[in-house]
Amino acid sequence: MTFHPPIHKTVAAEISISPNSNGLPGIAQLREIVGATMTIGLILAVLALIISAVVWALGSNTSNPHLAGRGKLGVLIALGAAIVCGASVSLVNFFWNVGQAV
């Protein structure tokens, strides 16, 4: 006859933590800083778009394919930067919700 000690199943404690907007001082100011940074990013994207479009036009008018190619690439990068700046909050919220579903 063999002795089998009782098996104790441990249940992991369920932890529930959610973002707290008033847990630290300065959260409101940090939101203001992030919003201002987004505005600066969007303004710089518009500036980059204008400069890149001018470079593209100059390259096309002077039959300079290298300059025209750089202008096209600059336009795409400026538009991509604007997309990322504009969609950053939605992207973070989306991935936050995906992470919460795990």
C-alpha cells in the first residue's frame, strides 16, 4: 500500500489593475504636453509635405530623376508621419484592448 499525499491546488490570485488618471500628480499636464507634441508633429508633417512636393516638382521640371525620386519619397514619409500622429491614440487604445483580451 502506497501513501499519496493530498494534492493541494493553488489558485492564482486574480489581480485587477486599470489605468488611474488621478494616481499621480501632473497627469493632466502630461496630457497637455502629449497633445502639444502631437500638434507639433502634425505641423512638421505638413511642412515636410510642402518641402517634399516642391523638391518633387523641381526634380520633374529640371529632368532630374534623383531629385524627383527624393521628393516622392519625402511626400510618402510626410504622409506616413501624419498618419502615425493622427492615429496614435487610436492605435494605442486598440492594442490596449487587445492586451486586455488576453
